[in-house]
Amino acid sequence: MPRSSTGLHALTRQQLTASGSPHSRVYVEAAPGSGKTTVSALRFGLHRFAAPTDARAVVAVSFTRSATEELRTRVARQWGSASLRWPHRIVTLDTLLCDLLFHLLNEGVLHWPGGHTEIDVLDSWRTALPTKPSRIKPVLRVDGGHVVIRTVNELQTASHPSAMHFKEAVSAGACTHDNVREVLQEALPAGPARRALISYFETSVRSLTVDEVFDANDLDRDIFSLAASASSSLTLVGDPWQALYQFRGARPAAMAAYIRENGFSTHYLDDSFRWGTDRQAWLTRRLRRRVPVTLPAGSARDADMVLALKWKALWECDPRVLPLAIKPGVGQVQEAICTLLLNEIAQNALGTQAVFLHDALVTLGLDKEALATTIRPCLQAAVADLKDGRQPALVWQRLTPSLADLIPGIATTQLARKPIRALERLQLRLANDQLRPGLTCHQSKGREWNTVAVKLSPADASALAHGLDPAREDHRALYVALTRARLNTYAMS
């Protein structure tokens, strides 16, 4: 039985039925605040302890580290820490994909440049290699079982490493999570790779739970099919209204078709426990019914969190809003240093850290201990200078020699370009004593606050005036933002 203090008696009939479904293929559609994490945690524990002599793993995955950690914490609280003893685990989907690639390399189905079988997988090349705007993108392909390096011409300019730096890094045994996906996408149409991964699931995984399944792309869906064909129990949990990863290939309609066509036992969680006011519950019902909605007006001072579709909108709105990420475009090293300054301000004013602090530390070759002990005095001095009204160019000029001395591998010449606009925006926020945090709709997913203010664009206001369409990603992002509040949601003036 779960070790939760609330116990099974606190669950709704919907949650009990979904948690205890005996079917091998289960789909749980969960509206905001309806207890999807509770159900996922219960199903994980039930499968974990149902067959104590089965050595195969019970695995749960989600798409973000924060969602994964939330589920891991809930399972440990309900079932005890032994429930997560190896091989049972709760990891990001990217981690599972890495495991599958490593299996193919170790089995000799795929061959990495230089013969590597263990790969150092990075979140992005921006934290490890110099990048510059280009339409030429280095990628990985598979040719006759060998991972090879190619370049492709993209339709739009983006930041990419050079082909030379990319080749050196890959040959040394490194790649990004996107590269892992490229290799698996290329390998899976071939029989040997499919057979090897089906065998992997047959022998290693007896239950797989996938959270936020509508964020899955075609490769992810193919992986789920391999697990199901290997007779692994497969539980899919999600909400088509909250799918936000179309930019990385998510196709919610294709996922819905997959569920319909593959015999999943479907359960609905539509009783929400998030809403603390009738007004918020009313808002959410109308949004989901696709009918017009008018939000009450409010200001940043009324909110616990301010949300917008883009970071740019947050930086350009009320200066009482402190966006928790630097708007890209100020240079790779400069952006990392500005992120450290933003983190210092956010920690002091809000008790929270900048969203991309980890990426900034990796870019600069630092760890959190170095940040706290060696670098922080320099950052504090720079923040104090900005708060005192010193010109941003002079603040940067004073800060960079110290950082060049303290951070190995960072040369003063790399810091010659001054991120004046980013520093001006930070300085503007430092003039306010009552700052409010700001996040994008994407960053807010899975989180909640008492009162939320949403900075609506003209397109957002038009969408609300006509009713949201869940087939459109921008409408789904807006729906996520408008369902984060427990008590009140405002349109920020």
C-alpha cells in the first residue's frame, strides 16, 4: 500500500479507477489540477511491487527535469525510497533515449566515430562549443550501421557550431540530445536496430509510464510502440490541450490517433483540485468549451507570477516584472554572464534562481560552488553598481577583467562586446522594490500559483474573444498560462 499520509481514501473514483486499471495499455487524459501526478505515482508503485521476483525495470518518463523530479518525489513519498532502487527509475525521456542509443552501440548494431560506446550527451552545443548564426547545420546520420557526420542547409538562420568543431567533439565522444534523436531516427527504420530495441524492452523493462504524452514527436511515438510490442505495460498520461512542443516535432493529433488505433483503455480525470474560486473554475470550463472569454484587468503588483508567450514580451512590459531568463541575442558568453547577474538579482529579490543558470555555468566552465565562493563577490559588486545608477557600459568594463581572471578559458577579448541593452533592462528592474517573477507559458507548464497575470498580445486577446482552438499551438500555450492560477487570473495592463 502507498505510504502517503492521505491514503487511498482521499482519491476520487476517477483517480482510483485510472490508477488500478489492469489493462496493459492505459491512457489517462488529465485536465489541469486533476491529479495526474498522483495517478502516475500510484501506477508506478503498483507495477513496481506487483511482481517482486521480476527483475525487469518499472520506468516512468517525462519531458522536463522539473516534471520528472516532481514525479520522483511523489513516488518516494507514497511508496518509500526503495521503490526507486535500481533498475526502477523515473527519468526524462531524453535519458531513456540515451539508454537506447548506448544499448545499440554496446550491442554493435551502431558504430560511433572513434569506436566510442559511451557518449557524453550535452543539452546543447551552446554550452560547449562556439556557435554563430548560420543556415548550415552539422548533423549526425547513419550509413550502414555507422554514425556519420553530415551538414544540412536549414530554411532559417540559427546558432550552430562549425562543422570542424562539431566533428572534433563527436569524434571525441560527445553529442547533444538532439543528435541522439537524429541517430535513433535514422537507425530505427532498419531491422537490426528495431529488433535490438524490442529485445531491450523485453528483457529490461516490464512497465513504462509516459507523462505529458502529447508533447511526443514521431520518434517518441515509435519508441512507445517498440515497448508495447515487447509486451511491456504502457501507460500514457497527458492532455491534448496542454501540448506545447510542436517546435520540436510534437503532433498532438497523431498522438490522439495512435491512442485510438492501438486499443488503449481510456480514463478521464476532469475533476480539478486546483481551483480555489468559482471564478477560476468558470474560466477554465469556458476555455475548454472553446467559447469567448474576457479576463479581468490587473497589474503586476496583483500577481504572484506574470506569464507571456515570449521572453521579449516580459522584458518590454511593466518594469516591476523580472523575467527569469535573459532574452537571447547578446552573444554566447555575454548571455551567460548576464544570466549570472540576473540570478543574483532573482535570488535576492525573489528567492529563486534564473531559469537557465545551469546552461550559463556550463558555458563558462563553472560549478555552483565556484559561483557561490569565487564569482559571486564580483557579481554582487556589479549589481550594486547598476542599482546605484552607474552607466551599464562602465559596469561591464569594471566587471569583465575580474571575470577574465577568475574564469579559466574566458579571455578579455571575448568580452569586448558589451550587452548594454540587457544590462539596461536589469538596471531598470533594480529600481523597483517589489519585483514579480516572469516566465513564458512553456516554462510555467505543470506549475501553479495563487494569482497569475498574463501579458496578452493582440493575437492572444483576439483568440480569447473568439474561443480557443486546441489544434493551434499558440492557443494551447495561452490555455496553459490561463490555467496556472489557483484563485485568480488577470490580463496585465
